[in-house]
Amino acid sequence: MVKDGRMEAIHNPAIHLKTHCIKGHELNENNVYHFADGHRKCKQCTKIRNTEEWTKRKLREMNKLTM
């Protein structure tokens, strides 16, 4: 069995009892991505992470243009 969290989601029903993500966002049907292998991902955390990554990438591109 793979212990990366994804395969564990299939075999561990306690994971689906969680009501909040690690950052404290509520895990309800409007705020969760569901995957075929059984794991879930918080939409708010994903949006925050994507925005941070986009901002970092744009800043790196701007720094390259000014050099």
C-alpha cells in the first residue's frame, strides 16, 4: 500500500470524517475537489497556493526583463 496519502484515503474512512483542512477552511461540498482515488483537496487552499505561485512567477519574469 502506498503511504503518500492518496492510497491511504481509499483504505482509511477516518480521512472523510475531517470537517476542516489543515489551514482551517471548512471541508464542505462547495469547497472540496474530489478525486477518483478517494482523496480530497480544499479549493480555498488551492486557490491561495495558485495565486502565490502566479505572483512569484510574474515577479521573476519582471526581474528578468529589467536586468
